[in-house]
Amino acid sequence: MNTIFRSVLNYLRGNIIRSYLVVLPDHGRIQKQLKLDDLRHEIGLMDSHYLQLSKEQKRVEHMLTDLTRCIRGLEFDVKLKRAKRKAKENTKSKPNAPSSDKKPPKVGDFRESKIPPRASP
């Protein structure tokens, strides 16, 4: 690169052109700056991908939560149906079972209650 500049300057040999010549900084420094710019650009891209992935992760977490709730609801329904079936089977399997002779007390019946009567003053 340096030889090309020297050949151009030797060809022109004018002071006017040499006074307007711009000297570029070191090539290694330019490459470092370009690498830094590329890294900064990649950081920006990674930030945008991070935001996108975090949104997708939240969506998946919500879907997983809803799915778990649905599964638990289905398990509860199955347990409830099994309990109803067992209750029906128990009532069907004991049709000749003797029923108790004692009647349950009525709600408003206080005659059989064991509360002592109040003493009159």
C-alpha cells in the first residue's frame, strides 16, 4: 500500500497535490475500530434477540401453567367420577341391608335435647 502512494506521489510531483494529501491512521488501528464496531452491532442484535426470546419464554410459561391447570382439573373430574361410581356400587351391592330403626332428630325438635330447663326465679 505504501509503495502505491509513493509511486503516485512520484508521478505527480506537485506541491499542490501533496498539500491536500490526507494521511490515514495506522491500518491495525482501523481494523481494531472496525472490530469494535462489529462487536457493538452484534451486541445490539443479541439484545433484540434476548428481548424476543424472553417474550417467547413468558408465553410458553403461561401456556404451561394453563396446561397444568387443565390437567389438574381433569384429574379432579376423574376422581369425582370414580367416587360417584363407588358410591353407586355400594348402594347397589347392599339392597337387603337392615336400615336403622332410630330416626334422626328433626331440626326444630327440642323435646329430646339434653339441655336442662331454666329455673324460674
